[in-house]
Amino acid sequence: MPLAAQELLRCPVCAGAWLASAPTDRSLVCTSGHRFDAARQGYVNFLTGRGTRFRPDTAEMVAARERFLAAGYYAPIAEALADAAAPALTDDDERAGAVLDAGAGTGYYLAVLLSRVPGSHAVALDLSRHALGRAAKLPGTAAVVWDLWRPLPLPDGVVDAVIDVFAPRNFPEFARVLRRGGLACVVTPEPDHLAALRSILPMLDVPAGKVDDVERAAAAHFDRVEVRGVRFGLELDPQAAVDLALMGPAGHHVARADLLARLPDGPLQAEGAVQVTVLRRR
């Protein structure tokens, strides 16, 4: 197939399948003639002409995220998520596992999971083309610009696992694209996640009860398997602390220099605290 994991995608216009051949090896053309060409960076934009009311992460926000994640600060989250999701990709010895990363960003968490189960295929969905240019480099991965609140551009029952890290959770669509018995692994912050930094920098508060909210929203299609708590210490220099703030919604509104001016000299101490909710598709 011309594009990685093409078999996990369907046409976002008509939900049709792809033709076996296309004008170029960077094109997807469905049986109704709808065509989508991959960008030079490797991702495909399925939102062309449709748009979205949500704001994608900017190039500056993505660069901040890439620096922060590459430094390993959130490695405990990535490892816990891979521990939870990897078994779903190894259930069937006769075929490669398939995973959807909903709100994939740069593909940091997906990369850790794929390294656990080599040969698996993946779809990485995100609004930000800047982020997906990184995710598109992962082996066996189709990186697609898409709004998670729209019907997902995947056929029914084609993935073994869905991972979702601090991203919108469209559980009816997650259930549709998951095979029966597949896993949805959702990472949500605890109320005290990064509390020390949130008292200084303009970062979103975390309401109590997010795990309960996840389970209630998923209840129509999923059974709870387990909830794993992950806590880890962070020591950040001012630049890393600002990267952490800028890689979230604050990156749309504030400048780096303004954030640095709020911080004391020297390292800052904080604690990461998240929960990984593992749900099984009925």
C-alpha cells in the first residue's frame, strides 16, 4: 500500500474504501474519487475544506512539547500507558496489532507503545499539522489531521487499542473503531498534578473526579478493567517549566518572555500525578 497503515483508514467524505492504485505513492483515492495527498512531512490532511472550530497547536507550542517530552520528564506516563495497551496488540499471533492514538501530538506516547510491539500499525489523529509532521515518521503509522469530535476516519472494528493522553474522548467513536475485547487506555490528570507550577504559571486547573467522568462517559460501550495511578517527581529549570506551560492551552495566549519573568532563578520542584484508566470494549 502506498501509505503506511492505509488499511486502517476510510474516506472522510463518503466512508468508502481506497482504490488499490493511486496517481502517486503519496495519494489516497477512494472508490468514489475523493483524493487526499500527503504533505511533504508525511501527514495527510482530511479536514481540507471542512475546517474545525477548535484551535490546533502552533509550531511554537509543538516545539515546546517536543523539547519537554524529549527530555524524558513524562517518561513514567509513557511507560505506564504502554504497559496498559501493549497486551491488546499481542492478542492475535496471526496478524499485526493496530492502535489509534487519539490526539497524538508528536507521537511521543505512541512511539513508546510501538517500540514494545514491533510490527504494529497505527493511526495518529490530531488537529495540528505541525505535530503530525513528527508523528508521521513513526514506523507503520498513518498521521492524519482530524477533529476527534467528528466521526473518525476509520472503518468499524479495525483497531485493537485506542490510547488517549490529555485529549478529547469520543467514546462512541472509540467503541466503533475498536474490535470487541479491545482496550481504550485513557490518561487523565489528578487534581494535584503539577500543582506547584500551576500556582505560578497560567496552566489549567484540574477538577476532581475526572476518572469518574471517564467511566461514566464510557459506560455505554466499555467495562472498566483497572485504573493505574502514576506519580513522579519533576525538577525543572525555568526553560523547561515554560515549555511545559507553552505546550498546553496557555501557548495560544502568552509569550515565553512573560512566563520566564514570573519564575524564580534556579530549579523548580513539582509532582506529576495522573491516572491511566483501562477500559475493555464489550
